[in-house]
Amino acid sequence: MTPDPSGRDGDEPATDKAPRSPAPAPPRDATIAYPGGLRARWRWAGSGQGPAVFALTEAGGTLEDLGPAVSPSFEQLCRAELRIDGPAGVWTVRFASTISDEPAALAWDDAGLLVVKYGFHTYGLESRSGALRWSHRSASPLIAVLGSPRLAHVLVQSEIETFAIEADGTVGWRIAHSDVVSDAALVGGRLVLTSYTGQVSAVDPATGRSVAS
């Protein structure tokens, strides 16, 4: 018997099928209650999955898509949708991100804002209507948005910078970090930062000045 040059046994059928690409992960969902009687439903997914994310969009209220502010090709990016049921009514806002990220938000009662972080962008949305009051873009991926009734601003933490953003969207102060930040939290009146290497530092959340950790 002449050996099969392909190395297959003679009775094994040949196949030219290419390996299949893995199916995209299904959209993720989260239902969260924010202060002020805001009930939020989040839905998000990876690149090009906008149709899947928006397939369950509920009718009623206003709808705004902020994707074009991120990129002209926003429909091919990662997408997220936030629907709010609140005392003043119902609204929905859609977002886009150039990286895979889990969206998060902070209710800023004094300013009447819901502050959203997704990808590289932070958005100040009117909590009653969802209207965009301001947006801010970071040079590195965002980790967290933090606030306290004792602060006149919100803190936006990215991997390499901390921003203090005021109610009108103005950056009150900004500090850069030499190590990449992996976690941020307000603890005991300090902003405590943990780097990817495990180093811990702290800053005054009101001024941005370093304090003992």
C-alpha cells in the first residue's frame, strides 16, 4: 500500500474546514438602584455587538446615543446601554468604547448628575433627563469614579492619572502617577491607590496632595 502523503489513514476522509471562530460572548446585564430613586438597567457587550445589546431596549422615554462622540465608527466598538426609571421619568442613553469595559456610574446628588465611566470616557448626565451636561476623555482606561458629600467635585481615576471634575465639567486638578493604578477607593477621608505592583499610596481627595498611607 502506498502511504498517504498527508499522513492520514486511507479510510479517513479528508477535510479542508478551517477552525471556527469562537462565538462572541452574550451581552451582560445589571440592575442597580442609585440614590434619588433612580433604578438603572445596564446592558453591555464587546466589539460589534450593538445589535445584541439593543435588542431588548424598552420603549418609552427619551433615547440618546453618545457613540458618535467617541468615534465615527462607533457602531463597530464595544457598546453599552443605560436605562433609568426615576421620579422625573424614563430615559435611555447608549455609549461606545474602544476597549472592553464594564460601565459604572455614581449619583452626584448635589449637582443633579449621574456620572458614568466607560472605556476612556466620563459623562456627566442630568439625573432627571439623561441630557449630557459634559464629557471628559482620559488618555488611559478608567478604573473608577468616586464621590463624597464632603467633596465639591467627583474623582475620576484612570490607570495613570487622577482627575477632580467639577459640576460644570471643569477639571479642578489633575495628578499623574508613576506606577499604573489597578484599584482606587475612598478610605478614611483619603483616596487610596493600589498599583499593579502592589504599592499603596494615598492622596487628599480635596486637593490631590500626597498624604501618608
